[in-house]
Amino acid sequence: MTTILIIEDEGDVREILSDLLSVENFNVLEAENGSIGCQLARDFQPDLILCDIMMPELDGYGVFATLRDNPETATIPFIFLSAKADRIDFRIGMDLGADDYLTKPFTRDELLAAISTRLKKHLSLQQHYTVQLQQTEQNYKSQLQQAAKQRQYLLYHDNLTDLPNQLALREKFDRIVANLGKISDRTSKKPVFVPVCYLDLDRFARVNEELGYEVGDRCLRMTVDRIRECMGNPAILARIGGDEFALLLEPVESKPIAEQRAASIVEHLAPPISIDDREVVLTASIGVSFYPRDSRQLDTLLNQSKQAMRQAQQQGGNQAKCYSVALSVGSPDRLALETDLRYALERAEFALHYQPQVDLATGEIVGAEALLRWHHPTRGAVSPARFVPIAEENGSIVEIGEWVLKTACQQNLEWQQMGLRPIGMAVNLSGRQFDRPDLCRRLKQLLGALDFAPRDLELELTETILVCNPEFSVRVLQELRALGASIAIDDFGTGYSSLGYLQQFPFDVLKIDRCFVCGLDRNPKNAAIANALIDMAHQMGLTAVAEGVETAEELAFLRQHHCDRIQGYLFSRPLPASEFAALLKQDRRLELR
Ligand code: C2E
Ligand code: MG
Ligand code: MG
């Protein structure tokens, strides 16, 4: 029932109003002065107040002001009643914020109309506010839900690639493993393995260093797209940091199936990525371990696949490799080797051996390739194939490489001072050295200090070093050539081997990798490749050098196909400086029959 409070000092008027409203089914409260009126309004919270203006003690304006100050009563509809038909009274009342103003005498209909209008308006306002309140509450709730969702998403996703992160990977792994239990319970014929892969982009740090992090990030996103394209749906890809990803492939029944899948991902990633009119070559290496064969723990499995991945990278990258216990046996050893490597230079454990390069037209020694040797105090000779990748990885190759350059140039000068015939000196440069922005400056300084003729220096680089950032490589190669040094592409055919790429690099010598030279007189495939490489080198105006020539038959084939120079055990192994000097002194030549 609607309650109306009448505040009126004149008893007659109050009574008439009260009767009239009671008949209309209102619940009526009466107050004979302003103070009581305020009290009743506070205590009963009526739905509407009718209030006289002219009252002793607290007049109508005072009542209104008091009620508006109190939040409990501030919104109660308020109608002034006055005998004064004075415009000023009316103004004051309305300015104060009253809802309506009735001038006495008023008819019953006027009163009821005013009351009903006020009540309706108030009701609709109330409804409006309730709806608004509900909406605000709703909004707030959905905002909270959204925030919770967002938090959940961030918790489980990597924000650069939107891929699940390690935490999500863990949960997915647990789920797959639990399902696997069910599958093998049902079929239980053959054991099933979950391949856990660790994928790392080879030499990705260079992309960030040379092209900036923004391009690096874009490369990562594009790589993710490519991995997704070829991975198949049920497999799971997660980013576990930097350029490292974990993949859970579909359960398999045998190792080669998973190895094949990993290899196809590697293959899919190999073509260059186009970014802002430039091509970036980003190859990847993948290591694979198997649940539950290698371990039941995800952490251990990831560690194992990471080890396998490192091994793949040490062997040149761009390949997939499965974990085997043999790898983990090698690993503490590797750590020890890495520690020893840090001291090898200051302990003078390095030496250079020199392998002759022979001109096939004359049979004369025309050059030497300086090859690094490490005489470890307890292990004896450690192969560069083993320690150079470690030195590459930890960066010590830069300092070691400088020592190699300096020692090789000094040695060459020493031979000349001994009166021996001048020959070229080939030195291998590592990717890390090539990437150094001060490479040319330091080389110039070194050659200047030694007074070494740059034309006698040949720098050997592999394709993989060059193709990562072709524009940068072309610039550095041009600078190196401007110094007067010549450039050889080493191990050609084992890396990216793109002719399109090759043409843009200014170099002078193409070294055909040993694997194509080996048995080329018997192996038609190798013969065809070697032949094509020699032709291509000549068309590009390059000198063709065959590496690893071991037999007379190989030599015969290479001569017949106009290879320019050879290097290999057939003529000589890499030799200590004194033995090499002896060869030069004797003017040992390759027998050309
Ligand atoms: P590489 O530059 O391709 O060097 C040629 C490798 O083939 C040398 O192995 C050499 O001993 C070997 N070799 C030469 N003739 C024959 C042959 O007829 N048959 C066979 N089977 N092998 C032959 P080495 O000395 O073990 O060096 C391995 C690799 O280590 C080098 O390959 C090069 O990539 C790297 N390396 C060596 N010295 C340095 C260096 O000073 N700096 C850098 N960055 N890398 C180096
Ligand atoms: Mg070489
Ligand atoms: Mg080589």
C-alpha cells in the first residue's frame, strides 16, 4: 500500500486531506509541524510527502532542506502545499528541487492528479535506477569474468605467438598421457609412444642482432604459422621461451615415424621467409625424446629432446635427431671440455696445421689451409669438429679465431722470410667472427701491423653463415674484398646451396665439399654434382677447389672435369708448420700423368 505523509499545521486542512486520501486507499501519516514531519519521514519512509509551506518552528522549505540532506529521505517525492499563490514562493520551492507545488484551495482531482503523476514518475525513476543498477552489476560481473578469462589466458599462453606456454603444455601432456593409458588398455597390442620434441631456430640470435627485435618477433610468428601448417591437428605446439618451442606429436608406434614427422617440420621451415622485401633464412633443429621409453617425466623428456636438438645444431643444424642415452653420456664431458676450452688459448694449447692446396694445371702447391688443432693436456688431440662448435656456441671462437688469423699470417711471412715461394693462406672464419661489426677494421689493423699482403689471404666461409642475412653478408664481403682479401665458400653443397643466393655474394673460390668428392669415380650421383659444381663455378668466374681428395681415381676425374685446385690426403694431410715448410722447400708437386 502506498503511504503518504501529510505535514500541515492547520488541523482542518490535515483532516480533509487525510480523509480524501484514505478513501483513495492510501495509507496516511499525519504531522502537525515540520519537526514531527521530518521525524516521521525518517522513521516510515513514506512514498510521498505533502507539505505546507507556512508553518511555525520549521516551515515547509526547512522540512524539504532537512529531508534532502538525509540520503534515506532525499528521494521521496515532495509536493508543496501553499495558500499563497505567490510566484516567489513557487520559485523558491521549485528551485529547492520540490517535485510539485499545489496552491490552496485545490480540488480533489488536482490533488490526486499531482500525487499520481509524482508517484508514477518516481516509480519509473526507481525502475530505471534498478535496471541501471542491475546493468552495472551485470557489467561489473562480466568485466570480472572477462578479467578472469584474460588472466587465465595469460597464465596459459605466450603473448607474442598466442601459443600455449609451458604450463599449458604440462596440462596437455598429462591429459595425453592419461588418454594413452586408456588407449593401450583397450588395444594393448603394440606399445605407443608420445614423441616430445624440442625445436630451436638455428642461429636465431643473429636475426635479432642484425635485423632488430621487431623483425625477429615477426620471424617467430611466421615460423609458428609454418610449424602449425605442417604439424597436423592433434599435435600440440607450445613456446617455452625465446626461439624455443616444444611439440607433442601424435602418439606413434615406432621411432622412425616420429623422426620422419620432425624431419618434415624442419624441411617445411627451411625456405627463406620474406620480410619487408628481404629474405631471411631461418632453419630449425629438432630433438625428439619418447614417453615413456626415455622417461615418464615431462621435464626429463624436454631435457633429453633439448640435448638431442643441441647435437643436431652442432652437426650444422637444419635437421632432426632422436635422443639416445649415448647423448647424455657425452654431455657432462662436453661441459668439462667447454671449461677447458676457456683456458686453452692462454695455456697455449692450440696449434695450427697447414694443408697444401695444389694447382691441377701445374701440380704445384699454391696455397695452404690453416686448420686449428687443440692439444688437450690429458685428452691429447681434440678434433676441431668437436670443439669448434662449442667455441662457436660460447663465443670464445672470436678470440680463438683472431689468434688463428694472426698465427697463420705470421707463419706465412716466416716462410717467405725463409726464402720459400710465396703461397696463399686460407683461414676459416666462424659465423660469430663474421657477424662482428668490427671484423673488417680489426682485420685491416692486423694485416697492417704484420705488414701482410691482403691478396695472400683467403677467408673461408660456409653458406649457412652467409644466407642468414644476405644483405648484411654482401656488405661485409664487399668490405673484405675491398681490403684485398679473397673469399672462399667452404663445404659447398652441404648447406642451403641455393644458386639464386650464391649469385648475389661476391666471392672468388668455391670449395666443393668432401662428401661429393668421395668416390665420385664410382658414384654417378656424386660425379654429376661435382661436375655441375665445377661448371657453375667457372660460369661465375670462380676458382673451383675440391676438398678431401683421397684417391688417384678421384683426382683423375677432377682433372678431366677441369677442377682448378685440390686439397686432400692424397697429396698431403694437414701438417705442422715445419713439415709444411719442408714440402715447399723440396718443391713437392702432385704427379700429373
Ligand atoms: P674444413 O674447413 O672443411 O676443413 C677441411 C677438413 O677436412 C679438415 O678437417 C681436414 O683435415 C679434412 N680433410 C682434408 N683432406 C681430407 C681428406 O682427404 N679426407 C678426409 N677425410 N678429410 C680431409 P679438420 O682439420 O678436422 O677440421 C674440421 C673443420 O673444423 C674444418 O672443416 C673447419 O670447418 C673447422 N675448423 C678448423 N680450423 C678452424 C679454425 O681455425 N676456425 C674455424 N672457425 N673453424 C675451423
Ligand atoms: Mg675450410
Ligand atoms: Mg671444407
